[in-house]
Amino acid sequence: MAYKLIEKFVDSLAPANRAQFSLMIYPDATHGWDKPSAPRTNQDPLSHLGKGGTVTITANPAVTEQSIAATVAFFRKAFGR
């Protein structure tokens, strides 16, 4: 999975830099999960690790809610609010 590359990147950072990152993986989320629209498929030439192909865009309200809460918490922690 592509997220393994992101995990590897974050793990490679110096501890001081790594402390500034927050990585959340939502396994049930597809591309475009935060868009409240009907499911659809698109051809994306950069998907599938640059090989291109079909991507499914499906809304996921639960993940949207979780990600908004995580983003707000991250910025509150970063800016002391």
C-alpha cells in the first residue's frame, strides 16, 4: 500500500522533526472520501504508485468527521489552543 511509503518517510526523519508530524491512516477511506457526492470512478495517470489506473471516489462521513477532529486537535496542540 502507498501509505507504507509515507510511514517509511516519517520513520526516517530525525526525532526532532518526527515530533512535528502526525500520521493518521484511515484504511476504509478511498480517494476523495471527504467529498459528499455519489461514488464514481476516474482514470488517474499518477495513481497506483505512478502506474496509473482507475481510482474510486467514495464519500465516507465517519472518516471525514474523524479527520476533521484530528486536524483540529493537531493545530490546537501545535499552536497551544
